[in-house]
Amino acid sequence: NATPNDLRAFWMPFTANRQYKKEPRMFVKAKDMHYTTHDGRQVLDGTAGLWCVNAGHCRPLITEAIQQQAGELDYAPAFQLGHPKAFELANRLIDIAPDGMEHVLYTNSGSESVETALKVALAYHKVKGNGSRTRLIGRERGYHGVNFGGISVGGIVTNRKMFGTLLTGVDHLPHTHLPEKNAFTKGEPEHGADLATELERIVTLHDASTIAAVIVEPVAGSTGVLIPPKGYLQKLRDICTKHGILLIFDEVITGYGRLGAPFAAQYFDVKPDMIVTAKGLTNGVIPMGAVFVTSEIHDAFMSGPEHMIEFFHGYTYSGNPIACAAALGTLDTYRDEGLLTRGAELAPYWADALHSLKDCPNVIEIRNIGLIGAIELAPIAGEPTKRAFSAFLKAYESGYLIRTTGDIIALSPPLIITKAQIDELIDGIRKVLQSNI
Ligand code: PMP
């Protein structure tokens, strides 16, 4: 085990830091559905790492692709130069992307994909001559990573209150009309389209010609698995189309098969103008993100050389050959094992298993969509997050990796999970919930 001395230089920048340094938990190996802990225990991965290891751990095609690429072409700049894997990957991504998505920009993370999409949106309006469209709209309880643009459009005040004004000209769509109910979690279908019309209110307030883009997660993940009410996303699409506003889906979590379709845009049958992805793109193995855009957006930047120069954007590591090779190995694994649609087959079984926990102590609500689940717990009075965190620790000790966000347990197992492993995971969580947490 690690000693306090081993951990002296390591900063885990969350509040868990202090607790963690007293009681470090470590993984030293992983294979398929399991991690091995530093003390030799097997832990069943109920969260695909951080919603990213969709194909399971240490998968051979991905490992081999990385090893081979590292010995062949380790790095090539993505400015004025390229390499074959970057081109091949973009074409393969477009093959699985929703109709209308025709071009791909590379980044190194979900946060960078968000920044990239926001900048493309603003620059797009500039090159189109709609220069006054500078406002951005996010959603309350939206999560879009930790960089400045992402925390500005994100809807979590605690994530941004330390950092001053951030981006100005940002509004947030409301999370509910009915504070006591919460349209996203109780799924009040009658309020779905209703809630989206809040966008009309914001548009009227500012004048449509000032608004560049709306960014939403089709299903909000890290803020507690918030499933949109029926009709919500389509209504946002309709309003954006009517007013010439770009619609960006942040599919960092929902992308690459999590809902049982390659992307949530296909699952909900709603067409955004851009899709932001990362995580499952390389199975979480190597940092990489990708932003999908329509031809309309891409072609606008091709209309004159000066536009390309004005849109200065790109990262040293964008489209890094080893990352591209990892992504290609990941896509091969998804294809060979049918993983991008496997969630659709498993979803009913997953839903039944999850909902069997509804009578466990302190469970307020259970939510599911595709291979995502959420168990919302009653907070301990005056000690928010404590109950869920103690569930996390007990689960870890008994061999199950779960994730907590506030007082919600979030689950998103690798898409290779078997029905027997679903039963094992849910039974493990049942025991945790029945213990005194
Ligand atoms: N957007 C969403 C919806 C996310 O869930 C996350 C990460 N959980 C991000 C963006 C940021 O991704 P990253 O941590 O790779 O920067």
C-alpha cells in the first residue's frame, strides 16, 4: 500500500483529497470488467472507469494498435501536416455518426471538445457575417468540463464561483418549472416541450440575432443522470432552427454506445449542428476528443482563405497518431463485438435489475436509460453527499466500483457486461444500501 510519504506530492484537486490521503485506494491492474486493487482484490467496474471504458479494460485490439503505432510513427504535427490514421479515423467516425455530421475536429479531452465547439460556433457566425451572434446558452445542471468556456455554459454554480466573471453573455435554460417536482428526474412528459420553450423566452429577451449557440447534454450524466422529458430535445432543435441558432449536443458521456445507439442524437432522433465527444472515443485509454460538425459549418470556413487564418484553433496533441490508433482499435472492438448497439438489447434487463432496488432503505428515486442508471438517495440532514460517499466506500470494499455525484449513485458499466454481472453488481449494491449507510 502507499504510505503518506508516497502521496506527499500528489494533489487530488477535489474535496476528497484530505480524506484520500489518509486512506488511499488504488487500482494496479485491470482486465475486461474488473480492476485489481493494490491489496489484490477484484473490483467489478460499475462505471466504466469515468464513463469511458465502454469496451472494458485492456482490450487486445486497442493495446496492440497503441503498441504498433508507438513503434512506427509516434508523433506528427496536425498543423499543415497530417498522417494516414488521422484521415482514416475521421472517415470511420463519420460512418457511425448521425446523418448530417460530415466533418471531425480532434481534441484531447471532453473539456477541450467543448471549448472547440463553442469557438467554432462563434467563428461560424463571424464567417457567415452574423457577427453580432455572440451569446451562448447552456442549461441549469449542465456539465461541460472544467475549462473556462465549459464552466461558463455549465449550470453548476459551485464549479464556477471561484473564478470571477468567466464568459459573459451566457444564459442557462431552466431545469424545471416545478421546483417541487423536477421535470428531468420525474420525467413529466407534459412539461417536456414546455420547458424547452423557455428558450423562446430567452431568445425574446435578448433578440435572436445575438445568440450563437445552445449547448446541452442529451442526458446529463455527472450531475445525476437527468433524462430529458419527452419532446424536449426536438423542441430545442425546432426553436434553434427557427432563429438561426446552432444546437450543440455534448455527448461526452452519451456517445459511443452508452444509450444503445452510437450517439444520443440517433437515440432521440434529433439532429444537432455539432456533437462534442471524448471518453469512449479511445475507450478512455488515451486522452482524445472529437467534435463532429455539419457540412454547412465546415464549408462556411472554406469560403475564403482569410477565414481559416482568423479561426486560430488547434492543440499540439490534436490527432496524435497514437491516440488515433487507439481510437481505431476501439472502433474495431465496438464493431466486432456489436457494442455500439448492445446497450439497446441489455437495457430492459438493466432497467429491471436497477428498479429491484427501489424498496431499499433511503432510496428516493431510480432512473435508467440505455446502460446508465441512477439511484437517488435521501441525504442525511445537514450532511449532503455523506450517505452516497459512504455507499461508495462500502461498495469499493465489497468489490464494486460505483460513482457518486451529490447524493446520487450513478452507474454506467462497460458495454461488455453480462446479465450475470448485472445481477452481481446490483446485488452488491443492494447489500450496501441495506447496510447502515
Ligand atoms: N462534458 C460532459 C458531458 C462530461 O461528462 C465531461 C466529463 N465527465 C466533460 C464534458 C469533460 O470531459 P473531460 O473530463 O474529458 O475534460
